[in-house]
Amino acid sequence: MSDRATGDAGRHSTPPTEDLAGIHFVAVIDGRRLYFEAFLSQARFRVTMAHVWAGKAEALGSVIKLDTDKPGLRVCAPLEIEWAALNAAEIVTEAVKVWDSITRHREG
């Protein structure tokens, strides 16, 4: 059964690990598996995209300014700009949810 069929709008994420240094999480957005790596000292996540058929991951960009009211996606993959623009809000929302979880964990 697909994520969309379960009402999950085509995405889900795994919870962060207890080790906060370099937290990694995965989100499936618009059918693509994205890997996020935290840089807590920089309030950003590096985002890579899996290419399962090629057995590799490629940099997509970063979600930056997670400690502000205006986080944003910066794309470094020229061939993915259109897809990223269409899915930027969902990518940023996923990153913000995890960032909020991490910072609550660090404060508590």
C-alpha cells in the first residue's frame, strides 16, 4: 500500500536518533526519497536525494534559517530546480517539524 493510499499525503519521516550530532532523517516527498542531515550549529539541514536505480544519492541543497520565522530551501542541483520549486513548501515543512523536535529535545 502506498503512503498516499494510507492518507499520509505521500510522505513520512523517521524520528531523529538520540545522538543529536549529525542527525539524519528520511522523508518521502512526491515519490522521491530525501535524506536530511542536521548541522545544528548552523540551523540548517543538508538535503540529498536518493537515486535508487543508480545506487547513489545526489545533493539537492539545504533548508536554511531553521531558527527563524522564514526558513527556506536553497537548491544546488540545476536539473532538480523545477521539481524542488514545486515541492519546496513540503520539504521546508518537513525540515521545520524535525528541527522543532530537535530543539525541544535539546532544551528539555
